[in-house]
Amino acid sequence: ASPAQCAHSGGTEIQLTILSNWGHPTLVGLTEVEFFSALNGKRVWLSSDRVCVGPPSGEGGDPGRLVNGKMKTTSARHMWTHPYSPGKPLTLTFTLPPHTTSENPLKAISKMRLWNYNRNIHELAVGVKRAQVLVNGVLLWEGT
């Protein structure tokens, strides 16, 4: 699958490729994704239009919910879900604002924090299990 194409350019692109969930047959979800600057250690706030999902399907929740600052919630209206077929990767692309990018884009962020889907105990299988993180197309991490 090709990565998602976001409307923004000119900043570091961080791709979170979802490889599996915890067993739900048709959905995957997350609550929040946070990035922290390598320049000053502070959270990098993204507007919702700097987040997109691919391959595009015309379905799924608003990926802007992933950067809404509502990480300590069990409310579905603040979380992101998307149709998911096991074995078919799904890529979220986050485009950082240019001012957060250092000379080396691989060092633009010092930390990325994922808040997994946690609406209730019966829907924990929707959360992300295995994933990859790429910065400008370079694989930095893969795991559970």
C-alpha cells in the first residue's frame, strides 16, 4: 500500500503503519498520537489537517481526533477508528510543521507517544498491536 497523501508539505512526515490489531475482525483504532520536539522537548501540536490515512477508503473516523489532546478518555467521539482487514497495512501520515524540523529530519522528534484505543473492556481488541514508524520514508521502529 502506498502511504497516505496529506494536503501539507514542507515538514517532516512521520508515518505510522498499522500492521495488526489485538484481534478485532473489522476495526482498528487509537485514542491519541503525541510528538515531542527534539529541539526543546515540548509537545508538537498538530492541526487536524496535518493528519491523513491511507490507502484512502472514504470510510472511517476523522483522523484529526488523533491530535485533539483528549488522550485520557473513554468517549468514542474523541477516538479514531477505521475499517481494518487483517493482513492489510493501514498508514497514518502526520506532517510536522516546518518550524519543528531540525536540519536532520530523522531527528525532528525525540519521542512519539501512542494512546491505544480504550473505549471499554469489550472493545480492547480494536487497539493497535503491531506497527512501524517511518520518518520521511526511513524505517525507525517496528514492533508491538
